[in-house]
Amino acid sequence: MANLNIDSVKTRTFDAIVIGSGASGGWAAKEFTEKGLKTLLLERGRDVVHVKDYPTTNLYPYELEHRGEMTYADKQANPIANRCYAYKEDTQHFFAKDEEHPYVQEKDFDWIRGYQVGGKSLLWARQTQRWSEYDFEGPARDGFAVDWPIRYKDIDPWYSYVERFVGIAGNKDGLYTLPDGDFLPGYPLNAVEDYFRQSVNKNFKNRHVISARCAHLSEPQPIHIEQGRVKCQHRILCQRGCPFGGYFSSNASTIPWAQKTGNLTLRPHAVVYSILYDQESGKAKGVRVIDTESLEEMEFFADVIFVNASALNTNLILLNSKSDRFPEGLGNDNGLLGKYVAFHNYTARISAEYDGLLEYRTDGRNPAGGGYIPNFRNVDRQETDFLRGWAAAFGAGRSQIRDTNGIGDTLKSALLEDSKWSNWRVHSHMMAETIPKEENRVWLDTDKTDKWGVPLLHIAVDYAEDDWQRRQDYYEQMTAMYEAAGFTNIRTSNDGRRPGNDIHEMGGVRMGHDPKTSLLNKWNQLHLCKNVYVTDGACMTSTATQNPTLTYMALTARAVDHAVKSLKNGDL
Amino acid sequence: MNVNVINRRTALRRLLYIAGGALLLPACYRQSGKATIEMTNLEIEEEQENLLAELVETIIPSSDTPGGKELLLHLFVLKMVDDCHNPEDQKAFMEGIVAFSAYAHEATGQDFMEMDADKRLAFLEAIPEVADEQVKRFYAITKRRTIQGYMNSKYVMTDLKKYELVPGRYNGYFKMT
């Protein structure tokens, strides 16, 4: 028996444990296994094997029972998931269902989750922009949150490292507000997006419209072919999972790559209950896991633990990792764990029409989606009443006008004929920075748990007055830019979405210099428990305006490099 | 052998093909008086299903290409109303289909099923102007779902307005001719 136990502990001991298999967790697994560490990758959901487990990927619209629409019963059962733009009949199997995964909304908050191997990397919008020096300097300059313990130069080489492997389509735009990366050829702007770019250049100083940068293989390199991925085929059915591996996901890229090393143990159906702290060594020794199928509780051990469970679940796990030394959660002496959660304000839109360039339309589909307007507000100096700024998506298109007023033969021919094309319709949505605030926070229920006995998460995160100031500025500036381009019928709108629906929740375990005011150091280690690293959205000190996933991946690769070197030096 | 039964069977087979086997087949093809597809919320009689078939056929008639009835758009309408509409819509639809029959008789002195194609067309064309709210609402739901079902049918997406699953290209300056 004794031997059996020793063997059992041995088989449950690894060099590294990674919690979560989404974009950042997949990167941690890839880096550790490539560097020769036996790595356990834990995922709370089921396995999703690239291509094999994409059941809808090749379906035509008429093969979907409701042509893509969700049923009324599903909308009633899962109102949160149904408010996500990507939750449709062909993708719904990759979203966590409200009923199965409850949480407590102290204030309205849409927590959109992807509980399977690959996590939300299967579902993401694939927009990838680097942060600039100004984004990292923001909090210190403007006096909010705490100073980032890193600067652009610290992450620059890791951005490149990640970009080369992921494959990012983009142009070298030469903007100091949005640094260029190691790009594959960018996707082009269309006639009116390009026209708007020129108009903005001509009429506004320091404002730019560029091709959106995205994680698609516009021209695969040998490193991508080696992953088994080929050129993006412009299907734009990405969230079903891509049989070409045309966009980056853990499933198509980092996880199979890690598996090829022979060093990866992937364990789906494993909900992490807590991280186990060893008082004697002053380090974490492993994790407690609940197998979601057998409900069996088990422990796994490793020298180093990466927490990549998705921003709010990472907060949950750390808060639930209580010990005599850390009664309020792992590394939480200062009581700031779970606080200063922030997100992106996506509530604003602006649309218009353009009657020029009618000799053109588009043909095929653009994987990048169109244009991107990097933040130009308060970049190198404070110039408005509110702090920080906003970025915006911009796109233009034409559609066929069908007259559906008639019936009978009239209607039938109206539906089938090569009908008239509309004029150009342009649209934009805002992606605004939010300021991390102490009252925007999450905490654990003391009583209620989910079906695996994990305490429910309370979420109290809301907009504040400054969010509406930034939005007003977006409306005003974009309107001016539209007017200068001669667009007509300009309409601004508030889409009323709840926080969380941007799916960019960040913070709660922020990085900083000082253990008194932050949880993580400049290497993403818990100040007070150095062999635990957090490199998903939870680590973010501020939010900037960029889509954040690229930054999580770069921070992860950088942190694994540090962890492996520290293990070798005997520092961990 | 009843010709209608054969048609219904052929139709059912085609339906299963069209819907990718997604629709459930009742235990037997015909349970007298009942609809051909299983529904959760709507209780549709065979007669009402037949009426709906003629209605979608009038909205999108067969010509040198198939029309609404052959493409089973009436079953698509039922499927969508049954699964995707809220209970209020479903109630309106059920009341509307009854009101529609009554209104047809009242307005023309003839049952909708007895009218010839031209008369059906003329009757439907007048609905938005003259019919009561119940009939209008039923007709609006039916028409919208019929158009959707038609444009998203395998036939139209394969043979008439080809849907490209894998375009493999993007041209932002496509010159109009």
C-alpha cells in the first residue's frame, strides 16, 4: 500500500502545472514543454480536439435546424450567453451555459465563458494590437491604479516572439501609438475604408485609420505549416473552429505543439478548487482538483504553477486558496485580491452612409473585419477632462437591396434577381479604456457553491461617470471625422450592453512594484508566493484600449522564460 | 393508394434531406388529422398545415423553379414559430391561422383552399390594407419566415444564389459592371 501511495504521488507530480487551456494557458503549456518540463495542463471543461471536435465547422446555413438562430427556450435558459454576439446555433456548444455555471451579480455583469480545452481562444474576435509605451506609462503619469512594473521595452521582444508563432496579419503603419509587430501581410481596407483613412489623414492631426491587425494566416510561414495550419480561407465562420487553422487558437496551435514534445499531460474535466500552500517552504506545492465527471477530489504537485483560468476565475481560485498563512486567499496580505477589476466600455456605436465610390463594392470576405482607429486621446499629454481614451473599429460595406413588399411571382423574382446594391454603409464601435476602481471587485460567497463545491463568485463591476465622458468624446470626434469625409445620415447609438459583454474583463490580481499595493511583481509572480504566476487577464494593472489577448500571450511567454531560468538557478 | 399520402411521404423524405435530418419524424407518417412534424408548443391540425402549404405557395409560387410548397417552407415556418418565437407570438400565430381562414371566407365568400391561384394572390395582397390585426400579424410572421426559409433553402443556396462556404478571397475594390 505504501508503495502504491508513493507511486500515486509520483504520477501526480509534475515540473509545472498550468491552470486553464485558453490563449494564455496554451502558451504557458507550449513554452514549458518546449523547454523540457513535464507539464500538467488542467482544463475545467471537456476536450476539444482540433478539427475533430468542430461539429458545425462545415455546415451550410440550411443544415442548421434554425438557420443559426437560437431557440426561445435557450434564450430563456441562458440570457447571459445569448447576449454575446458570437453565441449562435453554430457556436453555442463552445459557451458555458448560465444555468450550469451560476455566479452572483451584485450589479449587472455578463460573464461570458468558454469552458473547454482551448477556452475562449476558439471564440475570440482575433484582433491583436500591441500596447505602446504610453499605455504602460499611463497609470503612473495620470495617477490612477499603480505604476506598471514593466515598460514597453520589457515586452517588445516577447510580442515579436509570440507574433511569429501565432501569425498576425497587419501592416507596418509606423505609429508611435500602436507599435508595429512581426507581421504577415495585412488585409486591405476596402474602397470606402481607404477613402476614410485618407480623409482622416488630411483633416485631422495625429489620427489614423489602419487595417485591423488580426491573428489570421494571410501568408503562412514554415512555422505555421509545421503546426499543421494553412492559409486563412476567408470563411469568417471562425467561432465554429477552423478546419484550416486559419486563425490562432490553443486547439490549432499551442496545445498540439506542446503535445508533440511528449512533455504534456492534458487533463480536461478538472475544476481547480484551490492552490495548496506549503508553509514550511513558503511556496505552493500543488493544486486541489475536482474531477467533474467522477466528482473525485485529487491533488497534483509541481514546482511551479501558472494560473490562466481566465481573469475572474483566476481571482476565484486565488481567493479560494486559503491557508493558515493566507486566510484571505493566496498572496492576499494587502486585501486587494479581487479588487480593481476593469474592462472595456463597448457601449457606443456610430453609423452613416456614403454616396461616393459607387463604382466599387466588396467581393469575398475580410478576415480582419475592416479598419482600426488607434487611440489618439491623451496619448503623450493630458488634453481632455477625462483620463485616457478610446480606440474604435471602423468598417464599410454595401448590401443588396431586396424588395420584399410583393408576393407571388413578383416577390420571387425580386428575391432572385441580381438586385440593386445599396450605397455604402459605414459603422464603427468604441473600445474605451476604463479606469480600475477599488469598488469594482469580486469576492466569494461564504455559503453558496456550484455543483462541485466551489464557492460562487460575486461580481460587482459597473460603469462610472468617466466612462460616459469618454463615450461622449467618441460620439463627438467620430461625428466630426464622418462629417469631414462627407458621410451622411450619421447616427450615434448606445447599445446598452452590460459590463462583461466586452469579454475583456481584467485585473483583480494586478501587477505592481510594491507588495503593499499589488499582488504580482514584474515577472507576474505573486509577491508573497513566488512559484505561482498569473499571466491571464487578472494580472492587468490597467486596460489600455487594445484587445488584450496578444499582451496576455506575450506576458505568459516572458513569465515562463523567467520561471524556467529561476528553477534552474534554484531561485524557485 | 391516396396520392396525397404519396406526396406527403415524398415531401417528408425531402424534408429530412433538407433539414439535415434535424427534424423529428413522427412514429408513423400519418396520424390522421395531425401535422407532419412534431412540435412542442403549437398544436396544428392537418388541415391547418395544408392551408399553410397553400399560403407559402402563394407567397412563393412554383414556376420553372420550385415554390414554397415543394420546398416545404410551411414546415419551416412551423418549426421556427414553434422553437424560436415567444409564447405571445405563438398564441398570435395560432389565433391568427384560425382568424385567417374565417377572414378569407368572410372577405371572398370562399375558403382559401377553394380559391384559384389568382384569387389567393389578390386576397393576400389586400391583407396589409384591410385585414384585422390578428390576421395581419399571422400573415407577417408567415411571410417573413417563408422568405427566410426560401433564401436559406438548400435549393436556392445551391442552384440559384450560390452560397460560398469557402470564398478564399477578399477584394475591397471590386469594380461594378
